[in-house]
Amino acid sequence: MNNIKYILGSFGDPDEMMHGIQKLQDNNIKIHDVYTPMPIHGIEAKLGVKRSRLDIAAFFFGITGTMTMLSFVYFAAAYDWPINIGGKPHFALPDFIPITFELTILFCAFGLVGSYYASTHLFPGRAPRVMDLRATDDRFIIAIDAKENAEHSKIDNLLKEAGALEVKYNERKYVSYE
């Protein structure tokens, strides 16, 4: 039993899984992660998941796009190649608002996609890693780190009392699709 990495409780119902989470937390057992085939309302608060900071990143990516475009337009229209068109100033800001908006959105979109992939380790071409393949179909899985929680029989009993259909002991961190 020394090479066991995770204890997996498999539930068939989201309410039973939420009950299992509550039972484990009441007994001060740290939950590694929860895998579900669909979004569950309120699970982030119950597990203590921190708020995402992608909105802050989006703001800075947008500001970077805006400043990049305005700098380029100033350089091109007023510094490098100033052309007098009908007596207008070289850097007429209202003329450049649409393209500045477009570049702001472009930087924001590409920056957020890159940030999301980096923060979730979901790079294109990487093999998907899941604890239990049924978590993508019809099961709700609670994963408990076996090394941090030494009372395996207590965890097994708590999961079964909460309605777990199956309790497994994983020796590997992830199941591969191959």
C-alpha cells in the first residue's frame, strides 16, 4: 500500500458526491480534486477554489493591444511618414479608434487563450490526463491524496457511507487513453 498515490471515490449522483465532500471535510481530510462529467453549481466554494485571475490578465492584454496600436499609428502617421491631408493633424485620434479597438480585442483574445492553456496545462497535442475515464461520461470522482491522508480505511468507510459506488486505490497519477 506504500505506492498508492490517490484514493478515488466514484459516485453516480452529484448530490451524493457533494455529501461525500462534506463528510470528508468534516473529518479534516484534504481533497486533492473532484472530476465531474458536467458543471456542478457551488462546488468551487465548497472545495475552496480561488477566483480566476483571467479577467485581470484580459485587462492587461487589452491595454497592451491598445498601446501597441496607438504607438504604431503615431510612429507611422506622425513621425515616420507625416502626410498633410486636407489640413488635418497628423495624429487624428478619432480616425484610428476602430483599428485600435480591433487590435485591443485581438491581443486580448490571443493572450487569454495562451494564458488559459498555460494555467491549465492543456497545450495542443498533449495527451489528456484523467484519474478515471468514467469521469468524462457518467461518474463523479473525488480524488484524495493517499500520502497526505494516512487513514485509508477511514476514508474508504466515509466514502461508502456517503454513497460511493466504488472506492479505488490508484498507483499512478493519471490513466492514459493509450
